[in-house]
Amino acid sequence: MGESIIRTYGLWKRYEVQGHDGAAIRGVDLDIQRGQIVVLFGKSGSGKTTYLNLIAGLDMPTKGRIEIDGQDLAVLGEAGRTLLRRNKLGFVFQFFNLLPTLTALENVYLALELTGVADAKPALETLALVDLRGKENRYPHELSGGEQQRVAIARALVKKPSIILADEPTGNLDSATGTQILALLVETCRAAGTTLIMVSHALNTCEYADRILRMTDGRIVEVSTCEALAH
């Protein structure tokens, strides 16, 4: 076994919905190793995004413990969790979440600036890495969906995070572009030794994964193969 980078112990998240007690996450124990590519499948509303938000420290569990790189998120406190997100976590979303008034380069550089780096060179290099050389000064509206998602991947990668959390990264793209983006994301994470957790409902995503997890009603089960997932 390698070294653990994400561990969750007996994780529960409950929401009060109109007097009805809804548990989004039900007692999840999970151990993810450094550098693993993990895909988390599940129907809409199964708790996938809630689980990502808990790992990111954007939401706190009702019960249980989360350790990121050996640090207990509850012990870190709000300021510590913000620093962890800024320095160790990269995020890729379905809807790109680029700032429309900033160029591709500025969007990527901003993530770097927040970590205290005053040099734009890594931002330029990361854009080249995702095949956007020559498009650094374009604004999001001047880029295709696939190019916008490449900018978003560059933004996540530029600070060399230990972990990238990707929530439906190909959900807003046509299937050919989606496959390209998926291959790019996995390839760059493997090359950098970055742990990648992708939430998806696109079945072909499982072909890129070291581990396939399925979430049903707030519980996570490990699936051995892509074929087993389809059944």
C-alpha cells in the first residue's frame, strides 16, 4: 500500500429538510492513496458533490472525521481549511467558473497569486501544458467550451496541488471534447503525481481510473471493473 492522502472515518452528513431528516452521507470510510486516480459514480442526488465538499472542507460533517494529508479538517479550523484549499487543493467544475473579465492567463495566474507567488511564468507554462499556447490573452467568451475547461484545468494545476477535485469536469462538453479533456486531466495528474478525484456520471470515465467507486444513497461501494459498473 502507498501513502494515504485522503481518509474519511465514519462520515455522516445530515440535512434538515422541512422537518424531514435527510442524510446525504451515511457512515463513509474511505482511504485514498497519494497519486491515485479515483472516479466516484452515482445518480444525481446520491451524495457525490456533498462528499467532495466535505473533503474540500467547504462543508463540515455531522459526524465522523476527515484527514487530508494527515491533517484533521476539524482541528484546522476555518482559517486552516482556507489555507489548505488555497495551497493543496485544485478544483475543476462542470461550468468552468472562470472570471469573465479576466483573460485565460489572468484566470490561471490568480490561483497562483493567492498562494503568494508573484511570477506569471508558471501560469504561462501551465497553459502551454494544456495546449493553449497563443490563447493566453483571450477572454473566456472568446474560447470554446473545451478551451475554457482547459483553462480551468490549468488553473487547478498551476499551484501544483496534492489533490484535484473535479465535479463532472466533462458534463458541459460534447462527448469528443469531453474525452479529450478527460485524457488531458488524467495525463497531467499522473505526470505530476497528483491525486485526482472525479465525480462523474459519464461511464467512459471509469476507463481512466485506478479505482472506481459508486455512491448510492450516501454510501460508497468499490467496484472492480467498468463492466461491473454498467450492471
